[in-house]
Amino acid sequence: MNKPVSFAVIGCGHIGKRHIALIQSMEGVSLKAICDTNPAIALLADSCGVPFFLSCESLLASGIPFDVLSIATPNGFHVTHATQGLNAGKHVIIEKPLALTVSEGNEIRQAAIRNDKQVFCVMQNRYSPTAIWLKSLLDNQILGEIYMVQVNCFWNRDERYYTPDSWHGKKGIDGGPLFTQFSHFADILYWLFGEIEEINPRFFNFNHQHNTEYEDSGIIHFTFREKKGAGSFQYSTSLWDTNMESSITIIGQKGSVKVGGQYMNKIEYAHIQDYTPPILPEAALPNDYGGYKGSAANHLYIFENVLAVLKKNAAIDIPIEEGIAVIKMIEDIYSFKNQ
């Protein structure tokens, strides 16, 4: 493919607007259309000089040619919009989470196979310098046998986020904090250590009973399926005013490390046998949504991978099978709620 790769973006909240800005800033790409259920987004489309549509169906029926449908709609709509795009012959980028169930993920996968199109999962925390460093430690067995792993994610989400007219907080569309706030960190856990089992979770709702249909906090204990060792994942959106921490601690046979900071973005501790930690590049700033913040703004790497795959036949950095595996991890954790 020598011509520019063309995109349409569906869903123009904070992340959708980031997709649009990246597309407009990159060489070798073009923006062809914008879609959102909010009619006011037509003003954004006008400023970008592209057509505006109120539904995915009308966008795809318009006949406007484009290569990739970039999906940044609420979580519960990902499967519908992805399968519609794939069945219309478009490649798709899907914001996290890929879907809300494994069966939805498999539905997307089958549509991609059937239409011979690509699915790009947005799990951009894998591109953070600290995540790449941790992956190299484990792949090269520098820590030796892994004994214990602890993931902590302590964030704020309050009335600035859970507004009455928003999809946030509604279980069937949002899914809960492991899907919406912390799926990036579930993905890092899966990417580094694989599947988990012997899951023992506890869930709490400390201060969101009035604005969410699910827990705001959880403590999960587990073991790793393919490797020795045990782990825990503690998370909360009940913190006052601002995010506190996203961290991972790994205790191994030959040393221990902790990557922390607000967004798992800095080495806080590293003491490893016969090893000197590197000086890592600065991490990307977090996505800033005004009243609250999210994970690192690494979306550029996702779009660069799209171009490499479509123009140079490169491999997809985050295959859909891995996106489905992360959904399975979260689905397995949440399945204990009803037991």
C-alpha cells in the first residue's frame, strides 16, 4: 500500500479526539470521516474538513472510502462497531477493552478472519520504557525464578467522571474498573507472566454506591498458570481528588524490582544480582482529561504499528488473541462475584 492509510473515527470523547489529533499530525495518513451520536461533534468534523455521521451504519453506508475504522466508543459498543467495520471491509483499531466478554472478543476475531482484515488492540502501556524493561528482565530470566508479584492501582474517579448523563458507571456498557480504568495493568500482568489461576478475589464499594453499578475496589490473589509464583492485584477508584499510584513489585530468586509512580512509569527499586539497572527514557505523560487523568499517552505507537502492518507487512504488536486473553483474565476474576 503506497497511498496514505485513511481513517474514520467513531466515538469522539477524550480518547477519540486524541485519535483524531494523532491522525492529523502523522505523515502517510489521512482522516476521511468522524462519527458520534452527539450532534455537537459536527463542529469538530467541520474544523477537520471531513463529513460527520451520527451512526456507524450511516458512516459505512455512505460509500466514503477509507481503510481503518478507529473505535473509541463506550466499551459495550466495541463488539458491534468492530464487527460492522470488519464486515464492511475495514481494518479496525479498538480502544481498551477489546470487548466485555470472551465471546464478544471471539466474535470480533471471527469477523476479522472471515473478512481477511486486521484488528489492532489499544494496550499502549506496553510501549512505556518501564514496561519494555520489565519484559526484557523476564524474557532473559535476569530475576531467575519468580516468587511473588504485586500490582497496586490506586486512582481517583469521582463526580467529575461519573456524571449523570454518562455511560461511566453503567455495568452493561462500562463493565467495571478492571475493564475501564485498570485493563492496561491487567494487560501488563498478562504480558509479563501469562495466565493466572487459583483466583481468590474480594470486592468492595466504599464511596461509589450512588454512581456506579459495580465495585470501586478489589483485592485479588492468584497463582501463575505457566510459571511458579503467586501474585496479588489491588485496585481502587475511591481515592480522594487525584490518582496516587500504579505500581508492580516483582520478587525473584536473583533480585527484586518495583516500578511505580502514578502510572507505572518509574523505577522505584531495583536490586538484582550482577546487574545494574539502565537509565530509561522519560515516559510519556498521562492522558489528561481535565478533572482526572489516565494512563500514558502512548497512542502514537499504536498508529505507527498500523502503518507498518498495512504498508510494510510488519507483525501486529498486540494480536487480538492477546486482547482476548486479557478479557478472559478479567472475566475469570469477575466470575467469582456470583459464587
